Amino acid sequence: MAPQHESIGTILIADDESATIDMLTDLLTEEGYQVKGVGSGTAVLEQLKGDHGYGLLLMDLQMPGINGLDLFERLRKEGSDIPVILITAHGTSSIAIRAMQMGVYDYLQKPFDLDEVLVVIKRLFEHQELASRVKSLEQRADLRERMIGRSPAMSQIYKTIGRVAASDASVLITGETGTGKELAANLIHQNSARRNGPLVKVNCAALPETLIESELFGHEKGAFTGAVAQRKGRFEQAHKGTIFLDEVGEITLPVQKKLLRVLQEGEIERVGGTGVVKVDVRVVAATNRDLLDEVKQGNFREDLYYRLNVINIHMPPLRERRGDIPILVEHFLDKYRYKPGAPLTKISEEALARLERYDWPGNVRQLENEIERAVVLSQGNVITSHDLNLSQHGIPTQVDLATRVRNRERLLDVLAEVERVMIYEALQQSDGDEKDAAQRLGLAIDDFQKRLHAAQ
């Protein structure tokens, strides 16, 4: 895949040993990188003036005139956000800790493990590319303007929104809490060429049963105690636009009947009124409930369900699109940096791997909250695994299992998921020690590693 901007893949090497520069230049050039070598901190400052175009500074810790950490600190004070990997022949825990707290991406110890050099550099440029893609997604005026994800499931959602946005068909968005149902509704409205009216949002679960009818359809003066004036409801407010009924499964049966009339006839009747009011409204509804199950239990009208569910968009849980976690993390890191213009907070590989293993019961919303918290509380510019506050994994609850049976999921698939969750939980509790994790689960290390490989 081609780089998203020209600095990705362009490396500046700074070392006072010409043999080190020559060796690294040969190694990295063979891998397709563009490389420039200099021998001092002063030369680094000269190279980084203006629009330098470098995507990485690979810099020796000990150089004539100014050492690597001091030079790094100066670059940051001068506003440079170039990623830095330090080279040191004297690696100690204190140096490593100080370097990471200052925001250095990583450090390499002499003598080099050449494979490690390539892995660290490749990983850095992959992170840069992800960050660049996030910014590109945010800047583009298409369906993915604010929806982040490249998984097949998300790609299908983009296509569906693109097809239905221009129509007047009702849309039912389903999915667990925190999966982005409201965001999908926003995109449907924003890309609806035939709708120049407002997007009116109604949280049906937050409205008391006694008020929801008046809130949706309005009321006439004197209709009930406290109705001192005529009031237009949300449907009238959304005329020529879109109404988003969030948690539509919470609406009572009497109100469901009136909602069905709006969908069938395009008209409402205010509480206390005697006439009808014509409305031209596109209805987008969302729910985290199984509405078909609610129909079977008599809690939701079947005819209303089919009126709402002309187009169904299902927002997948984050655990089913783990490949989107890195780009979501980059997006939220950029969103919650300490202040506008500050260097982008980074995340360690260990911490990112832990995020990718977690099952995210609260989905994307929970991931966003976790990243915001980690950015605020982490020391320096790098989030480590210790900065994360993930709750313990749990096996699927009885409700989850009942839903899986209703969905006719295979027992072997559910058991495999439980096994995967327990394996990753054991790894987290063991800080990545596979032997200890195996002992926690009562498994031989060979058996554990085989199961871990199958779960990945």
C-alpha cells in the first residue's frame, strides 16, 4: 500500500560512528526506505529546519556537542513532532524509562539485532500511516467523514448508508449499546439529498411514559394540567427532515399505534386536538433490543416493526471487528491529546495488544472513554499497559447465552469464544507470561500455546 504522505519511509540517521551509519543505511535502503546520515546533533538541527520531509529520526544517544535526549527535548520545545528512536550502547532501565516518559518512540541497543531494527521501524511507520488515514477520513466529505473503520462489516455499512440515504425509506438501526447507532443516523441524514429539514433526535428511553406522546406529537392548549399553550411535537419539528427515535423499543403500545399512523398516513394528531397535521418526515429508529422477540412477547406491534424495518443496518460489536481497534485508537489519541497542537500521544505495542484482546462490552464508546482516561492520566507521551483500566473479562452471561440459543448459534462456536476469553484473561492476569497463564487454566504449556494460536 502506498504511503499516505511523503515523509513515511524517509529516515534521518544521526551517529558519530560512520560504520554504524553505513550499516544502517545499507540495511534500510535494501528495505526500500529513503535514508540520510549525519554525524552530530548540530547536523540534525540543520537537516530538520523548515519542511524537512523526514518521517523518522534514528539517533545515537551519545554524540559530540549534545546528547540524544537533550537534542530530543530541544526539538520538542521548538515544535518538531518527528518520531525519534534512540540508539544506545549503554542501555539501562533509567535511560529507557526517561526516554519513554519524554516521548521517544523506542530505543535500540548496540550491538544491533537487525531483525529488531526492521520490526521497530516498520511498526512506527504503520502507526504513522494509520494516523494519516484517520485524518484523511475526517477530512473527506463522504460517508466515512466521522465513522472510523475499514473492516468488511463497516465497509458494508458505508455502502448501505450510501444507497438508502437518498431515499425516504424508514431505517431500523440495531446493535449493542455503544456501537455507533446514533452516528449512523447522523450520516443517513447528512447524506440525504432530498431532506433539507432538521435532524430531530428523541431518546425514547429517557422520556417518562406520561410525556412521550406529548413529546412526539405535541399538544393543544389546555390538553392537560400545565399545558398553557399549544406546543409542536418532535414530528412537526422534523418536518421535511429526519426524526431519530433512539431506543424505540421502549415506546408503549398505545404510542406505538400512533407512531404506526405517522408511518402509514404521514399525519399526526396533537394531544387534546381534534384535527390532523400532515408531516413529511423520514423515520430512523434504533434499538439494542431484539424487536422480533419483543413482538413474540407482545411488547411490540408486529405491523410497526415491519414499517420501521424497511431497511436494517446492524452495527457490529467491537469484538467482531477487532481489526478496527488500532485505527480507532489513533483517532481517539488525536482527539484527546492534551491541547490542540500538542504532539500526538502514542501507545505502546503491549498496551495496544491488550486493547485488541479485550472484548469491549461497552463497544466503541467504552474504547473512547478508556483512551480519554489514559491520555489524561498517563505519564509522558506514551500510554503503556499500566495506564489502562480495563475491567476483567467475563464469560457470556445467561442472557447472552439465551440470545445465542435464539439466534441458533452453534454450541461449538460459543464454547470456542468462552475458551478464547479465558485464555486472554489468563494472559492479562499473568502480564503476558504464558507459563503462568497456562498454570492458571490448569493446562500444560504446550496445550496452552496450541489453544492460544487457534484463538488468534
